[in-house]
Amino acid sequence: MTTLDPSDLQAVWLTLKLASVSTFLLLLIATPLAWWLAHSKQWYKGMVAALVALPLVIPPTVLGFYLLLLMGPHGVVGDLTSALHLGRLPFTFAGLVVGSVLFSLPFAVQPIQNAFEAMGKRPLEVAATLRASAWDRFVSVALPLARPGFLTAIILAFAHTVGEFGVVLMLGGNIPGETRVLSVAIYNHVEAMEYSAAHWLAGGMVLFSFVVLLALYLAGGKSWKVAQ
């Protein structure tokens, strides 16, 4: 019976850590962005929505390549982080987080935006007649009504980050304990023809994916309308 070696367990832990941090940051970014997209009438709303959804259609390696250029020694972001004495982001855990957040952004924004749009304006108007401030209306009315959308966003963003390969490989490489995530560990085992170990890890990801989809269906994820 094949058991996972310490480097595989490290990869599992790093993947869960990456998915947790990325999902938390995605909620902070996606909530105001989804609110704006759901209510804005600005002429450039379509352009912003297209940019948010772009990771759904471009290959992950393409996104990873351009992020690597931007955050590298000669990139705009790389120059900025160096000037702020933050170091370079590529091939670090922080770089993986940045790439994961950008790659999974539509999976967080779209379910929340759909939930905000589905509740309509009536509940907010009623709250306004009761002299609730804009912040009170958002926190006490909009957020509770959009809870299914948030649940869907959390599950999809977390699962999508766990399954990333192209972006994390381009940005993080294959550094054990630092940037080697689960998908990269599986790739390493396949390259080394260690199929038994690859089966253990890949089978775990298949089971995880099934549980994620089952949770979405059981939760009645009506706000799950991410473009296919």
C-alpha cells in the first residue's frame, strides 16, 4: 500500500493554506465589486465586467506568464515592490496568492453579483423608508439576502484555487514547502512515473471536487451562474 511522503503532505497543506487565504481576500475584493456591478449604470460597466470574467476564457498559463512579467525584475509591479522593500513576488507564497486571487476572481464575483441582482431594489427601498443608512441597508438587508450567493462564491473560489495548475506553476515554480502545491505534486509524480502516488493525490482531488459539487446542489445554489 502506497503512503504519501512528507513532501506530498506539505503540498496538501500548502494548497489548503493558499485556498483559504485566497478565498478570504476574494470575498473582501469581490463583495464591493459585485455590488457595484449589480447597481452601476456607468458606461464602462461592461468593460469592467469583461475584465473580471477574462480568466474564464484565457489559458491559465497565459495569465501566469503576464503576471510573471509584471511582477518580475523588469515589471511595473516588480519595480514597485522592490521600491517598497517588499522583494519580488514570483516564486513566493505571496505571488501564488496574487495569481490565485486574479484567476479565481470571476468565481467569487459572479455568484455574489447574481445574488445582489436577484433580490431587487424593493427591500432596500423599504429599509430606506425606515431611515436606515446606506451602510445599515447594505449590512442588515443586502448581505443576509445575498447569503446563498456568498456561500456559492466561497465554495467555488476555494475549490477553483485548489485545482489550479498553470498559474501557480508559472508564478511559483516547484519549490518544496514554498510553492509546490497539490496539482504540481501530481504532475511531478506523473513525470517520474510514480503512478501510485499520483493516483492517491489525484483521487483525493476527484473526491474533493465531487463533494464541492454535491454541496452546491444540496445548498440549492441558484446563484451559481458562472459562465461555462
